[in-house]
Amino acid sequence: MVRQPLTPEQIEAGRRLGALLRHARAERDLADVAHAAGISPETLRKIETGRLPSPGFGTIVCLGEALNVPMQDLAAIWRGNPHPLEAAS
């Protein structure tokens, strides 16, 4: 199966999501958060920097749990809705 290229809107949504996750991680060690979420530190780094703009649903669920960020907040950022954490970054 061939994957369709991401649209500019999807790429921007991934950047917003990465910024929120980076802000939520704050001073926590990237490797510790990645381990808690069951992903590699490199995968988390790519998500946070927007180089992986469309991570898997399970990955986002696990990151939300590891960072104590509710799924509805993650979804709101993806859709482009304002969020208090986004304003702080």
C-alpha cells in the first residue's frame, strides 16, 4: 500500500503537536519520557521537532499518558484549536 503524502496542514498539525509535547515534557529527560511511553528517544525527538508529523495513534496515547496530557488536549492542538499550553511556549 502506498502512503499518500501529508498535506501542509497535516505537517503543521504535527509541528503544533510536537511543540505541545515538548512543552509538557519541560525539564524531564527525553529518554525517561520516551521509555515511559514505550518509544525510542529518537522517535520522541522526531515528534517534538516536527520531523515525524504523523505519529501513530498508540504512540500519541502513550505519550499523553507519560506526560499527563489529556487526549482531548492533544486532539485540540492537532485540530488547531487554542490551548493554554500552546500559548505558554
